[in-house]
Amino acid sequence: KEIVTMGVEDVDPANGGEYVTPKDWNAGISDPEALVIDVRNDYEHRIGTFVNAVNPKTQNFREFPKYVESLQDCKDKKVYMSCTGGIRCEKAAAYMKQQGFKHVYQLEGGVLKYLEEIPESESMWKGQCYVFDRRVAVKHGLEQGDYEMCFACGEPMDDGDKESDLYEAGVSCPRCYDKFDEFDKERFRERMHQMRLAQQRLQAGSAKASEEAFASKLWRFHPDLMEKDPPR
């Protein structure tokens, strides 16, 4: 079973791009003639990306092939690709090679490995990296980031978002306030109520559950998040 789905058949990740280690990555993406692509989705790119990286502005990985159609004049360029943990790049790089791109490179271990190994003083990463777990985002050294997740739309929020009049915990944020009607918002309010009850029961010791199990419950309360790409 596929971990991530691009919606294109007969793409073999074994025929992907050439791996570039984190320590060699900066040199590659510093080439002014190279095309540096952030394979992740728009909401991930928004809070952090590499210097010189292009944002394909995809909402999910299935939109990536459409973006590649716009790059037909770049098939002779060196293409450097990155994603969270390297999984999406396996398929994206193989697809680009299948489409005739000759020089395709991918960041080995993804952004997370880069942030783990490369000191901030030497880094070409700007911002934080979105992750698909309770941390929401991480910094260099994989330290906890400063973002929280909107449980209505699943996008990361900073303190400025939470100060907006359009923010209501678990119900809306400035990016999704107009996307949901009042019926949806009432459902979200009830969901938040149930989540708080569940957390209170856990804190009171009425249920024995690990941190991972509790995080899993939070995600199940938000079925829309299952439409997002997995944490890779």
C-alpha cells in the first residue's frame, strides 16, 4: 500500500533521483542555474522552506503532476527536491525523470534530517518545518516549534492568528473562517467539548493511555485531516 498517493500509476520510486546528503545540500541549491522545488504542500511551505525554493502551491500531493506540466522548458536544468522526511520526493523524483527531466536530485532524509544535522549558523532553511503530529512544527535540532494546529482546517497557526477576531479554538482560524458554515462550526464546537472531556478523564486517571494514544484520538476527532498527506 502506498504511503503517499500522487494519483499516477507506473511510477517506480526505485528509479528516482540522486540522493544528496544534508552536508552537501547547500552547495547544490546555491547553484543559480538550478531549480529548487519544495515538494510539500502550500500550508507547509508557508511556515518554512529552503532559500531559493519554489513553492508549487499544491494543496495535496495529487496536484504535483499538474505542476510538473508547467516545467517543460526546464528538463535540462538540475532539479533539487525536498520534502519533510524524503518519502514524497521518492515518487516525485521518479515521476520527473519519467517525464524527461535529466538531472534530478533529492535531499536524503528530507528536511527533518537536514534540520537534525546542519547547525542553524550554516543552514539555508528559513522558518520552521511542519510535521504531522502534536508538535505541529519543529526548528533546527528538531526542537519544538512555535506553531499550533487549527483543528478546524488542520493548518498551522502562530500567535498572530490566535489574536484574530476570526479565531476560535477548534472552530476556526483566519484561513478557514469563511470556509465553514455555522452548522460546521457547531459540529466543531461539540467536537472540542468532547476532546476536553476526554482530556479531563485522562488527567484524572480514569483512562490509562499513552501520549501517542491520546494524540491519535485528537486526530480521529478531525476526519478532514485524514485528507492531508501523511508525515513524510
